[in-house]
Amino acid sequence: MSSSSSSSFRAPAGPATLFSADQKIRLGRLDALRSSHSVFLGRNARSVVSVPSSSSSSSSSPIQAVSTPAKPETVTKRSKVEIIKEKSNFIRYPLNEELLTEAPNVNESAVQLIKFHGSYQQYNREERGGRSYSFMLRTKNPSGKVPNQLYLTMDDLADEFGIGTLRLTTRQTFQLHGVLKQNLKTVMSSIIRNMGSTLGACGDLNRNVLAPAAPYVKKDYLFAQETADNIAALLSPQSGFYYDMWVDGEQFMTAEPPEVVKARNDNSHGTNFVDSPEPIYGTQFLPRKFKVAVTVPTDNSVDLLTNDIGVVVVSDENGEPQGFNLYVGGGMGRTHRMESTFARLAEPIGYVPKEDILYAVKAIVVTQREHGRRDDRKYSRMKYLISSWGIEKFRDVVEQYYGKKFEPSRDLPEWEFKSYLGWHEQGDGAWFCGLHVDSGRVGGIMKKTLREVIEKYKIDVRITPNQNIVLCDIKTEWKRPITTLLAQAGLLQPEFVDPLNQTAMACPAFPLCPLAITEAERGIPSILKRVRAMFEKVGLEYDESVVIRVTGCPNGCARPYMAEVGLVGDGPNSYQVWLGGTPNLTQIARSFMDKVKVHDLEKVLEPLFYHWKAERQTKESFGEFSTRMGFEKLKELIDTYKGGPQ
């Protein structure tokens, strides 16, 4: 096979006939990424791969292309970002030149490329009379692990080069806001030289890999976190653009496990770009961002079903990990008033033995790389490919790249949301302490005190997918002084934190996010207080709660479509209300009402809380109640509400 790693990719003109004649499927080819391996017949000679048809396996003909865009007539187009990537010399040009100019910002092409380096260009949308540009940096922390040295570095950088706060994200990373362009290299190199990285925290590639943040010394938890580390390493860019840009080519990569190197280099099923600096990604990387989460049975702290790939450790009766159940096709982002865009839950694709996990994940990624849409970025996530193809066809194609059949998924117990707040024994004689941080924003006295504790006791920390922080490896004799220090800074034990706050999340939104339509992080404190007041008015107990998530736009960064009450910005001081998620994050919510002004939330929510208390079944959550009653009935309850208990 010959290499096409850095050349311009051109697909032959004309439609390709798929499967056997009785299936009557004809599709245009996607003029996007073409690798030097099987499946596509393009500029280079490639082998042909057969995929059995689910309806007629005995008569299926070889596949020449497998691409199922929603709009075949548009698939010869490529989005502007695809062209920028192709011309970038593996995510270098023109960013390398733009960083040297005197301007406070970079041009549009560089804006797209710097995402791959872990940064977004922003400006303060509330300032008038010009734009004050700055950059948000996001770290990459598989399993949310943050070494002591890196935490202290991020704390320093926030004060010296940021806005004086750190933000813990819903994907277990830091975000550092307000970095000026002239300081980017200093900040980036400081992170790299202190055990951190921002490589691939944004952009069209695998993002941070989630895993439970709890530092339990248990076989399944340790194996889940090790697997998250290995998947992150497998799918990390290899062409060196990141280190060239920020540390002048000096390499800071740690030694990789041999199984990761072996899986990345394996091309026995035509997955790789031969002789390319990016054997998995090529010049075009993926069509859009790609998200992976790993967990253990029952622990849904990672919002498993919202990811492109969900990975669940399966152990035998002795607690020894044997393999993994895999789920595919989750994703939150959508666009208002476009029903062709949607949030979607991942669905089971099958089980793989533990030694095959990296090959199975790679096969899924390559299927999305080859067949995900590259003409319209609104439809480029893998969820749209699976929704278009169906899970059976998707599995068939993945199995060609995997080289094996998936086994049937193993039975698992019910999922639970686990916050890990408070004190817990790790299992090795030490303790960990989970601390609630409203919307993940670490600043003021909280930031100063966390720094004091983490520095004094040389503690490593972990960030949770619910924007909280976990202090690890605490000796028993440290518990009392640490608890006292934290409480003085408002970092309270969970029994002193409102249950509504414990499960709530919000994205940053205004003033820096360019996509925000209305408030989220700045608005959620008052919203939660008002919900608590509604609870008290209708007679709900203090320890009762609902999962509330708020985002400033429909892109879904705080995963509002999984909440029991999701508020999604759809106008100034206005939200689309979503209902029907569940506390264990396994059911997707549905759009209930549009254009609800923030000052009218009581008119919508109070009647529903009142009737939930009065008419719920035993242990029925608010989300389950909403689904059982149906939206027409709920709207009737709102219209006929007389104002609460008499």
C-alpha cells in the first residue's frame, strides 16, 4: 500500500453501489478523508472489504464505499474547516505565523487550528467600543487526575495570566480563562513542563477521556482508570505539532505502555495511514469532536450514555476484570429549530475481551473517520452516522476494522449517579474527600484555601464530571485540620450543601463564550434558590431534589438533555425547558416548552412540583413523574394551577 498522509485527498467522481443489487442503495462518495487502506477506492489502489448485509448475507457484493450521509446530493462539498485542516501541515499553518503578529487575536484559520492545541479565542461580549480578545485554555486530564505539581501550577497561572479563577469542567479538566495572546506560549509551556497538557482538549479529535474520579483501591476502578489512560494515549496526536508550537519541539511525552504502541501501529485491518505522522488521524483528523468515557458497573458519575463511546468494565465473580461492554453514538449538541439535529443516547454495540479494547475503540474511531459527514458540521458527530445507518450496519462496518465479531453485551446492574462528596476510605488506609464547587468555579477564599491545603499536605487531586474536586491520599490524622480549613472557606461537607446544588451543573456562558444566548453559570445560583423556595411552598422536604442543569445555548456542554429539569438558552433571559431525565442519567429529556422567560420559571415549575408531591408513586423521581404524566397533562396542570397548598 502507498501513503497518502500529506497529499490532497480526491475521491473519484460518481456514486458508488453498495451491497447487493436487491438492496437498492446508491450513494455519492464523501470528498473528505481518504486513507491509504481498504474500503475506499480512491487515488491510491486499495483492497476491497466485504461487509455482510443484514438482510441477505449470502448474496452481498463487495463494498466499494460505505458512506451514508443524510443528504447524498451535498456530500461532494467539504466544510471550510476540512480545507483549513488539509492545508495546515498537521495543525501548524497559519497558527505558527499568527502567533508572531502584534495583533491581539489570530485569523479565522488559526482560530480553528488552535482548538487542537487546547484553546479557544474569545472576547468579552459585554464590553462596548471594541473587542478585548483573550484565550481560554483547557487541559487534558484522563480520569480527572491532577498531580500536585500541576494543580499548583494552574493555580499560579490563573492569578498571573488569567482572570484569577480556575474552572472545573464537566469533562474532568481545568479551564483557564483570560490568557492574552502574547502570554500563550509562556502559559502553555508552563503547563507542559509541570506534568500537564492541553493537546486535544478541543478540536476534531478525541477529547478528554472520562473515568470515575474516586481513587478507590479496587480492581475494577483501577482497571477503568488505566483503560482511560490507555485510550487517551492511543488517540493522542503523534505528529508533534503541539510540542513544535509551544516548547520548540522538545518532547515531554511519557513512556507509553507497549500495548498502546502495538495497537496504534497495527494495520492488519486497514485502519492506518501508512508512513503518516498521524497513523490514525491523517491530515484531516476526525469530522468533529469525539468523546469517550470509561466506568464500572453501577457507577454513572461519568454520564456514560452521552459519549461517542461508553466503555464499562465487566468482571468475573471474583472481581477480576474480564472485558468491556461498549456503547456507541451518544452526544448532546443540537441546534434550535432544526429537528434534524438532536441529542442522542449511546446504545450497546457488544462486548469485547479486555485484551481487545484498544483495537475495538480504534475500529469505532476509524469508522467515524471514514464515514462521518465532513460537508456540514452540524451533522458530523458519530451519533448522526449511527442514526442514519442503524446500529446493525454500523456494527458490521466496525467489525471489518476490528477483525472480529462483537460478543453479546453482558448483563449489568442498574446505574446510579455517584457524586463522591464527603469523606471516603480509599481501601489502602488513606482517605479521599470530595468537595462541592458551584458550577466548578474556583476563586476567592475557596481558591486560596484549596491551594493552602493541597500545597501543605502535598495532595494530588481529581476533577469529577460534575464539576467538583476530590482531594486524594489523605492520612487519618489530617482529616480534622483539613476539614476545619475547608469549612472556613465555604467548602462544606455534603450534609451542609443543598441537595439541589449537589447535582446541578451549568456552563460558563456569558460573558466570554461566543455561543451563549443567555446566562448559565451566573444565573444558576438564583434559579436554584428559587426552586428551593418552590419546594418549601409546595411542601417538599429539604432532602428531596431534582437534577437541574442550565446552558446558555443548545450545544449542551453541561449535558442539560439528561436533567430532570434542563434549561437551555433560547433567547435573552429566556430558556427552552426540557423535562424527563432521570437521577441516574439513563433517560434523555424532551423539549417541553419554548421561550420561558427567567422571571416566569415559577409559573411553569411550581405547579409541576406541587402535583409531583401530591400524585407521585413510591420513590418516583420528578423526571419519571414527568414522563408518566405526559406533556399534555403537565401543561394542563400548569394552566389550572391555583397557587399551591391551601
